[in-house]
Amino acid sequence: MYIAQEESFGPVMIISKFKNGDVDGVLRRANATEYGLASGVFTKDINKALYISEKLEAGTVFINTYNKTDVAAPFGGFKLSGFGKDLGK
């Protein structure tokens, strides 16, 4: 979908279905974009959430929440989303 490939500024949330247990397929789909500012993972399985958050190509990965952060936390994006993490080039 077009909206899943663009860097939309919201409030917008993309929710897409996937086959049960196909975590790597979800990661491929999530990372198949030119942008990577932020993403969110919603799951009851903390090990799965941590695995996915390490593999996502996004500057910020929220787990079981969205847009809740600390001003002291590093901020920035990957790919065409911004210039990278704080103190980066």
C-alpha cells in the first residue's frame, strides 16, 4: 500500500495482517521502505518485542505504546528520515 511506503505525519497508524509466527516476514515488510523515523511493536511476548526492535530499521521503536519518550533519549531516524541519531553526522 502507498501509505505503508511513505513517511506520513499523523495521526496515522498502519496496521497490517501477517501469518501467525512469520516475524521475519513482518520485519522484511517493515524494513522495505526508504524511511525509518519511528515504529511500534505491540505484543504480549517481550522476547519477541525485543527481537523485533533490534531488527527494525527505525530510529525509535516503541513497545506496547506509541509516542511516549523521554527528552533525554537519543532521537533520529534511519535511511531518508532525518540525519540519524543525536551526535551523528
